Amino acid sequence: KILYNPERKGKTAALNRGIALSETSIIIMTDANTMVNSEAIKEIARLFEDPKVGCIAGEKRVMARHEGQAAAEGEGLYWKYESTLKRWDSELYSAMGAAGELNAIRKELYEEMPEDTLLDDFIMSMKMVDNGYRIAYTANAYAMEYGSANFEEEGKRKRRIAAGGLQS
């Protein structure tokens, strides 16, 4: 179902609207430039069998377009480190945030966010933790995407993430 709105209000407004109009109890989200593994949906459904899980954080895997693409290779190393931390946090109690590349939520736990929210995936998932639910992390549901094409592109991404962190 296409939910077209001619007024451009940003991603967070689209999430607020789309989730409110969704007719399912579980909502799985990915970035537009991501490919997920064939077992991702089954793995996400399995983890939601635990009623205390409010959000699932899938793993992000970064691919380089060609060998020697330093920005993408550096980003890939960062995400391997980040994934290890998320796994450890999840094993202890709850992961701390879910990345937009692949995450899933229980619709009834979603809280509408201000439209100027920069890190919607992080805020959305952490609100669930704040309300007593866990974020379960799994490497068995993963999103694959190409890394930043160059350091300038990666710098823009990092500045947006830093600004979103301050806003959060």
C-alpha cells in the first residue's frame, strides 16, 4: 500500500504517519538502500515470542564497492565493533538502540516522535527501553549496504549522527 503525501515533511513525519496507518502488530523497517538476508523475517518473528522484547535490532553489514575503498572499509570495521557491543548489551539485558538499516517494533509500543527528530531509529527504540521493554539484538537478521563512497560523504553522515546524539 502506498501512502503518498505531496507535502514533504521528512522521514520522522513519514514514520509517524505510516506506523499509525499500519494494520500489523509487528513493523519491520529497513533503509531504502539495504538488502536483508533470506532468514531475517523468521528470526525477527522468533525473537518477538518473548513478550518483554519491544524492538529487534538487526545487524548492519557494510560492503565496499571495490577493494581499497577506505571510507567503506573503515565504516565496516566500526559496525563490526558496534555489533559486538550490541550483542553483549543484549545478552546482559537490552541493546542500547537499533539502527535504521534493519529494525522491528511492536506497533502498540510506538510513540509518535517530534518531526525534527534526527535519529528516529535510536529515539524510537530507546523509548521502548524507557518503558520497560528490551531491544533484542540478532546477527541472524542482517542488512547489507554499501558504505560511504568517500570520506566527504562519511563526514556528512557522522555530523548528522553527532547532531542527533546531542539532540537525543
